[in-house]
Amino acid sequence: MGSLQKSNGGMGSLALLETSCGYLLQELQIIWDEVGEDKFEREKFLLDLEHECLEIYRRKVDRANISRARLHQQLAESEAEFTHLLLSLGERSLPGRPEKMEGTLKEQLNSITPALREMQLRKEERVKQFRVVQGQIHKISAEIAGWTEYNDSTSPVCVNENDLSLKKLEEFQNELQRLQSEKSDRLQRMENCISTIRNLSATLGMDSSSIITKVHPSLNELSGLSKNISDGILEKLDSTVKSLQSEKQTRFDKLQQLGKALSDLWSLMDTPYKDRQEFLRVANLSSMASAEISTPGSLTLDMVQQADTEVKRLDQLKASKMKEFFFKKQIELEDICRISHMEIPSRSEMEKIISQIDSGEIDHADLLTSMDEQISRAEEEASSRKVIMEKVEKWILACDEELWLEEYSMDENRYSVSRGAHKNLKRAERARLMVNKIPALVDLLISKTKDWEDERKKVFLYDEVPLLAMLEEYHMLRKEKEEEKQRQREQKKVQSKVVAEPDSPFGTRPSTSSRRLSDKSINGGFGSASPLNRKSMGPSSINSPSRGISSITGGKKTKRERAYSQKGFSYHPREDTVSVVSSFSGPFSP
């Protein structure tokens, strides 16, 4: 009550009454006066009232202190957070923020709050950028690593909020660009491999979808999965491409072999074009490279099997066709040899080749090459013999005319008037001209034959008889004939002298006879007969060179051996060899 009184006394009753408390206290005193409250109770009540007021003031002050402390803490925390945001975002300062804090705490807090809010918004935006970039990095890294179970929703990105600077963000962006470039390269490699697999599968007639799915299900566009671009998948794709390329090359090589075999068989058997059409595409592969084959279905397994079946079928027909081919070539070779009077291959060699064809021991390509080589050699030798053979034919024709002239000269009725006599006279004149040319022709033949033998290093055979032996024997027989004629002329002179001395100084005229030679005996003669088939004329043939030629060619091998031994030639019979085709020398002289 004293403090209240002091307060009342010190402040003045008027000031106290001006306050709400003063009015209330005044009203309370009026009530006490009216009630008659004693003074002690009044002072006690006022004292309690004073204590209660102090308690209320104290609580209010404490609350004010707490509020002030909170403002200080908020201001400090805001300052710290702002500073931390600046550091984490890599910012030096924020435009618009006061450098020095002035005014009350609330004023200072109100001044930093907008800047802090702006920095928080920047942080949130920067965190989003980091989360997006890092999320893409994690996703691409997972695809490269082959983590197909990676999911953005189940694999949250952890962002380091202590370093949200633009430099760090740029590092992540550079890493993302590198990964995106690597992903693009890998996807391009995968697309190239998948495209190659599809093309190869189409060429080989295989299902590309199953092959690609077998590598990995994510590579199938219908699967809906993110493509696995790991190193393992790329290696599997490369391996699959190499496997298909190897299969393509294997089938291509097989079809090339089959195509070449088909072409050879068609050529060997003269297969009609309409029968070749089904496999012409296979046969044309022999002139192409493997890289040029890209048409779908051009190297299917069915095509290989069908071509292989066709080759086997044609192989079964080959033996009979090979016989026909061999007979044709043999006839062609024999005709060349026969026309040029060269040695004809023996029938035993032909039979050996036929037996080899039946047994399949000889290949048609080897047979074709061998026969073509023999025919080529025969044609070449026939060409080299052509000039000599033409002169041999002239010589043989002249010898035939000489033989006819001899028989004509022995006919006593050759001058008689008879049918066809004038034709025989004209033929005799032509025959004498031809006979007079025989010595020069024989000398020329001997010279050319020797030159041919020196050049070829072997003997020139005419129907298996050495031509030089024939020519020299003819020369010897002609010489003997001339000597015989000379002896006969001398003997005739002696006889004519003996007859002329006792009778008359004039010689007797040869008597003529009315007997005529038939046209057949004169014109037929030996002019049309070939000396190759002419038989020996008997003992008198030694006196006729023409008949001597017939005896030489008629005797064949026995005469040939004798001629060789007489004229210094060496004769060696043909030896058997292991390989008929390789040892078959054809028309050449031994």
C-alpha cells in the first residue's frame, strides 16, 4: 500500500486518476469507504495487487526477451543460410541486398528475407537442373552398363546440395554430352549391325527377328524395352554378323562350286537352254563376288540343296555322256590322223579310258583337257606335215602313173586303132612328164623330211612307216631299175647284132598284133588304187620302184622295223604307262 501510496503521492493523484488503474483504484476506495473496510485489509489487498502486477510485467518482459532472442537467432540463421546458399551456388553476392544491416531487428530481418527467398528459389531451380542432368547420366550409364532393370522412379538421384555451382553443373552437362555421344555411336553401331543382320538373313532366307531377339529381347522394336547398348550386346551383334557373313560365304562358295559343276556338266552333255533355266542363277554365281550378292533369297539353304541334288543327278548321266563325248573326240582325232597319215591311237588305250569312265576314276574335265590337247597337237603336227604330205601325194600319184606307164609300154597293141586308144596316148604323154619329175620330187621330199625331222627331233612316219626309208628305198629301187634297163639295152644291142649279121643289115621290125588291151586293164591300172592298201607285186616288184612303194606300205610294221634296221633308224615299241590319259601321246611319231 505504501508503494501504491508513494506512487500515488509521487505521481500525483491527478496522473493516477488519468489512468485506467487510477480510476479503478479510486472506484475501489469508494467501495471500501462505503463498506467500511479497515485500513489493514485495504493495504493487504493493494499489496497483493501490486505483486500480481509485477508478475504480469515480469512475464511480459520475459516473453519480450524471448521474442528478441528469436529475432536475433532468425536473423543469424538467415544470414548463415544466405551465406551458405551463396557459397553452394557459387555466387559472390546478390544484387539488391544491403551491405550493412541497420534499424531494428525486425527491420533487419525484413530486409534480408526477400534476398533469402530469392536464393532459395535459385537453389531449388539449380537442384532441379542437377537432378535432371544426373538422372540422364545415370540412365545412359545404366544402358551402357546393361542394367535393364534401371527405372527413374525407383532409382532416385542424390544431388550434392553443398556444391550447386554452375561450374559443377557444366561438368555434369559435359559428362552427359559425352555419354549421349557415346550412346549415339553405340546406337548407330547397333542399327548398322541390325540392318546387316536383316539383309544377310533375307539373303540367306532366315528369320531376322528371331536372330535379333536371341541376341537380346530389347533389340526387338516390338518388345517396348529400352535398348541395351552394353559392350556385351555389341559384341554379340558383331559375332552374329560375322557368323552370318561366314555362313553366307560358305553357301556362296558351295553354290559357286555347284554352279561351275553345273556349267561343266551342261557343256559336256549339251544340255538344252530350257533345261538350264532353273539353275542359271546358280551357274552365274561363278562370275560374281560374294559382296555383290544381296538379293533376298539368293543364298537359301533350299537352293544349295536343290543345286546339289541337280549336280548329283547330272553326275549319274555323266558317264554315258562322257563315252559319247570321248567317241566323238576319238573320231575327230582319228580323222585328223587318217587324213595326215599319222599314227592312230591304239584301241587298247581307248578301251582303258572307257573302263576308267565306267569306274569313275577319270574326271570329265581331265578327259576334256587331255583330248583337246591331243587334238590340238594332232592339228599342229598335221599343219607342219601339210607341205610334205602334199608332195608325198604328188609322188604317190606319179608312182601310180609310172606303174601304169610301164604296163602300157609292155602292151604290143598300144598303137593299134581301137576304141579309147587316143586317150591312152594322151595319158601316156602326161605320165611321162610326171615320171620325169619324180627324181627331183624325191630329192625335194628327202630334203624337206630331213629338215622336219631335225626340227622336231623325231622320225616322219607315213602310215606308221618312216617316210625317209620309203624314199630311200624307192631311190634304191629306181637306181636298180635304171641299171637293169641299161643291161637290157646292152643285151638287146648284142642280140640285134647277132641276128643282123647272118640275115640282113637291117633289123627286123617289131610285129604288131591285132589283140587289143581292154580299157579296163589300161585305164583302170593302179591309178585309182592307193599304195597304202596295195599288196606286194611278187618277185618282179624289185624291178619297179612303184611296186616297191606298194610292198613297203603293204608290209606295215614288219616292213617298218626292217626299214629302220636297214637305214640306221632305231625303233622302240610304245611302253604302257600307269595313267592312260597322261601317257596317251595321240598321233605323234615314236
